[in-house]
Amino acid sequence: MAKDQIYPYAVARIRMLERSLLTWKKYIQMAESKTIEGALKILSEAGYGNGNSLGVKEYEEALSDQLAKAYADVSELVSGHRFMDVFLIKNDYHNLKVLMKEDISGIDGSNYLVGGGTVRVEVLKAAFQMKSYDALPENMVVAITEAYSVYGKTMSGQMIDIVMDKAAFKNMNTIAHESSNHFIKRYVEYVCDITNLKTFLRFKNMKKPFEMFTEVFVAGGILGLDSFKTAFNAENPAAGFKGTYYAELCKNMTKGFTVFEKKCDDYIMLFIRDAKYKSLTLEPMIGYIYAKETEVKTVRIIFNSKVNNIDSDIIKERLRDAYV
């Protein structure tokens, strides 16, 4: 892909779509709503469920539909370019995990399969049913083979997750570098680093040995294992990340995992917001997709919290920053 390729029509269309994104004000209104039904009304009025009244049972389907539409809209605008796969590939590997565990356990996992991948769910299901993976991309076949091999040695479902997660990030890195787009490559580096930082803090809080962290560490970010080893041995984990891009972010590690997780998501959003100031290149499409994914994640946080009767003030503390 040429670095200077421009997409005037696509960017103009994205600017229109951005107007439908939920604002911070909408998040607050839903969080402060006295009832789940009241929050659902706000969501439906914002266009979820095609503007129809939403019930508790319909809202999850409405979220999935919103994401699917966003993926389809952007894919149509820049058809033929693989940069969208950076966002879609995680859904493929999630489905591979589900189908492998279904095959091993004999328990139907259909309810856990998701759309929005680079390979249709029906194709993935057929491959596992027939035990023939010729229709799948080579990188996925390699991951499936390795995951079955590791499971055979360990009998651990967690090892399936580890193999698939590493394969997904490796695939994302390959796609990002093939794109020759600095913004996409930097985004993937951020995602790799942030994923490792979250995992690191979780493992450290659980007092797991550093060797276990090295097993789940994903390559492709800026931070190497040495930084994490230094932080792992320090009383204050943030000390290990001084002088890095994430020094300020890591100061939040002492505030608890929930707070740190939110700060991590907001950190990436801060980077993504730069896309709003590009007028002709791919960045606005990337920004819109990340914005929609974060929006759906935030809506889930709100409704899951309300189902569990969590106070609105606590919900508001957990809200992710909005793109608009």
C-alpha cells in the first residue's frame, strides 16, 4: 500500500458516521439512569436496535449489530486493503479457541462464537467438523496445529488460549507492517504493550512467578521482557517503566487493576484521537473503528454494572473516554 494514498470520499463518509458515535454526555446519562430500562431507552434513541425499543434480551444483539455494521462500512470504503484485518483478526482467533474447546470437550460452544472476523464462522465450523483446515489461512492452520499439540502435552485449556493469543498478535503485526502505514504499525505496538502491561499487573498482584508471565508475553510492542523483569522485582512496579512511553501510565498500577485497565484503554484512545485531524489518509477509518469498539465496550460496562446493582458513581469512574 502506498504511503501517500488518499481516500477523500472514504474520509468524508467517516466524518458523517462519526456523528452517530456516543458522546461522553450519553455515557453519563446511561450511567445515571435509575433503571436498566431507562438506560436502554437512551441507547435505542441513539440508534442502537435501529431506533426500536430495546429490552434486556435484545441489547447484546444490538451491540453486535453496531460493530458488524461499522466493520462492514469501513471495509466497503477501503475494499482491497488488509489494514482492517488488524481489527478483525482477534475475532477469528477467539472463534478458533471456542471451536477447539468444543471439539475437545464435546460441549456446544455456538453461543460464544462471534461474527466480524476475516473468515466466516460457517467456514471455521466446517473446518473443525471435517477435521480439514485447507480452507483456512496458513497462519491459522499453524496455530491450530500448535494448540492441539500443546494441549496434548499439558491437557490445559489455558494453553490453547496462550497459543491462540500469541498467534493473533503475530498476525496483527504482520498485517500492520505489510500496510506500510506508520499509524497502523504504531497502533499495533501500543496494543501489544498495553496487553502485556495489563497481564503483567494481574500476574504480579496474584504473586505468580515471572516465568509464567514470559509464557504469555506477546511480541510486537516496544517494551521488551527486560523492562518487565525489572518491574517484577521492584516493590513499586512502575519503577521498571521509567523512561519509557508508559512511565506516566504505569504510575496508576498502584491504584488497582480496574483503574489501571481503564487508564490503559484511555491511553490508546488518546493516540487514536489524532486520526480526527487527518483529512485524506487511512487514519480516520482506523480511528472510527477503534472508537466504535470502545463505545460498545463502554456500553457493556454500563449495563453489566447495572445488572449487578453497582452504584452510578462507581460506574462513571469505569467509563472509557469517548472519541467525540
